[in-house]
Amino acid sequence: MRGAKPKSNILHLVNGNPSPEIDEIYAMAKSAGALGGKLMGAGGGGFMMLFAPPQTHARIREKLKKFLHVPFRFDNEGSRIIYYQTNT
């Protein structure tokens, strides 16, 4: 039963293979205050969404500053962003 697998075993698998880089990023986020995470996306890229108390957000962003931070929010209207471009 897939739902019974521990999240840590599911999180670090990429294409069915362990990914030390993802494990390291996740460990960094957890050490900065994240309570959990989820890999999202497919193909040549993706995102790691983190769940954390608001008071830890700045510390997590600082710890992961070499990675792209894509702010998002939840609303009741559904997804509206289909393309994201950095302002560089």
C-alpha cells in the first residue's frame, strides 16, 4: 500500500532512484524549521514545497538561498499562474 510508506522514503526518490542532493536540501530545510516537504513536478525539473510555521520562513529562505524561491499563496479560485519568469 503506497500510502503506508514513510514520507522520507518517498521524498528522496527521483525516477525511482535515491537522490542525495534532494535529501540534503530537505535536511537543510528541516534543520531551519520546516515540518515537512513534498516534491512536485516532472520531467527536467520540479519544485520542493515546504510546510513550515510562519516564524521559520525567513530562516529557511536564508538556509536555502542558493535555490530559487517561488512565492505562492492559496486561494479559492484555483491555479492561475501557468508560467513563471524571474525578474533578473
